[in-house]
Amino acid sequence: MISMNDHNYDNLTLHTDKYQINMMYAHWVQGSLNNMAVFEAYFRKLPFGNGYAVFAGLERIVTYIQNLAFSEEDIHYLQQQEEKYKDGFLDELRNFKFSGHIHSVAEGTLVFPNEPLIRVEARIFEAHLIETALLNFMNYQTLIATKASRIKQVALNETLLEFGTRRAQEADAALWGARASYIAGFHATSNLRAGKLFGIPTKGTHAHAWIQDHDTEEEAFWKFAEALPDQVSLLVDTYDTLKSGVPNAIKTAKLLERMGKKMQSIRIDSGDLAYTSKRSREMLDDAGLQYVKIIASGDLDENIIINLKAQEAEIDVWGVGTQLITAADQPSLGGVYKLVEREKNGVCEPVIKISGNPEKYQIRV
């Protein structure tokens, strides 16, 4: 069994590719570790066939760089590598602190291919170390922010909720994906940790399991309403949305009205959302519950939302999860980090990578 044992999971200093450490070692051996270098991070192709991207990830990058420090545990691990790094190099790592400069566009900025998003000016020794993590954070969060923005563009006047945590590729993806979505215009997240760390509003209803855990759907609705009378949002598609769920939600709403309370919303998570939402709206309005909103969820994305709107679906709030947090139709951004200047004999000179693939290099005038 592979386990973390007592390792410090939160230390991201070794969140890098091994070849970065090997290049740092080679610079140390050659005595060139203090030479200045300039790297630029950018992407070559817009994701999703979109007309722009939304930059995100800077907060994560800055925090990562501020906390860079090789622990004795890190040094011990590097001592065990087959490269047999010399002790002097490991001592250099013990004293490592990023001393360079980072220039970046602001998060939430609309950005385009082949323009620098982040510019790193630092000793070559430092600039190599941060490449992998910088791209990791920038690529993922910019991708999710762009996807969120696409969804925002087709749902400008409705509330958007990020519901992706359970389908995200691990905890960090859920956390920072929630933040990237919020940057791009989403109104709230279901992830409480993201709410706590970043001040994002949080929203939630209840699961189908709550209904299944009671003798009847009506009982389940009322017990939930008793517990949270000012925050009642009921999931109505556990058994039959129109024959059971909505009628029982209406009964609950009427009981709440007698208490001087108002039910906030119902949520539909499956089925023909256009037809079901329209019928649900009619049923709610006929019962005098025009104030009750309808939430839709269930593998939504911008394409499904625009189709539902074309069908005049009666949906006030969209809960978007899997398709957003995984960027299902565009799994990676492909951002790169390229050396554009190097120090030679005390003078900085421009450099460029030439490739057989024309899209992999550009000349900036």
C-alpha cells in the first residue's frame, strides 16, 4: 500500500518535474545559477473554440512562490535520488528563497493566444523551479474560468451555482475550480471549504438520500422544512417530479406560509427539464407560489442551457457541476512557459525556440 506516512502534504516545494531540479543542479555545477533569465507563460490556442479566455490562477501562484522552502524532509528525499546530488547543491536548496519578480495580468482579465499572461524575471536557478507549478495552476484555473464564462454568457440573467466538487479531479481541483468559476461570474458554490477560504457565497439543498430515508416524500419535505424553515429548497425528482414531488413541495410551502415563512425553491435534477420546469412553474403559480424559484441541475453546460432557454424552460437558477469543473469538452489549456531572455556576459539577450511546428514559436515585434 502506498501512503503519505508522516509527510507534509501541504508543502508544495517539490511540486515540480524532476528535470527542473536536474537543470538547477547543472547550473550550480557550472557556476551559472545566478545568471538572470526572463520567462513568459502564455497559451497558443483558445479553449472550447471560444473567442477569448479568462485568466485565473494568480492567487495560487503567488501563495505558492511566497511559501517556497526546501524542508529537511525534502533534502533527505533528494539525497536518495539516483543523480547523487552533491552536498553543496543541497545546501543551496536549504537556503532557497525566491528573489525574482513576477508580472501578471489581473485575474478575471480576458486574454488571447500568444500574449504573455505571466512574466518571470529571476535567477535561472529560481525560474526553473517554479515552471511546473505555475503552469499547473494557470492552465487549470484559466480553463475553468473560461468554461464558467461561456456558461455565464448564455445565462446572463439567472443565478449560477457551482456544484462540481464530487466530480472534480481531487480536492484541490474542486477548491480552486470553485474560485475560478466565481471569478468568471458564478454566484455561489456548494463547496464549504472554498466559501471559507475565499469568501464565496455557499448554497445547497438536500440529496435524494434525504427523501429515501423517510417513509414518504411528504414527510421528508416537512422534516427538512422544520429543520431549516428560512432556507427551504426541495429536491422534487426522487420519485415522480410532477405527480409527487411538486405537489408535495406545494403542500410544504403552504404549511410554511401558515408559519409566516416562505419556501425558497424547488430543484429538478433529471428528466425533460424544459417540459418539467414549465409544468412545475404552472403548478406553483396556480397555487399562489409565484415567489418559489426553480433550480435545474444534472450534467448541465452552456450548450444544454442555451437549448433549454430556446425551449423557454422556466428555470431561475442553474446548478452546474461535472461539465464545468472537469472542463469535459476541453480537458487541458496547453499553456507554456518559455525562456525569452537570458544573461550572457552580464548582458541580457533575447532568445527564441524554433520548432518544426509553426504554432510552437512566434516572433514578437
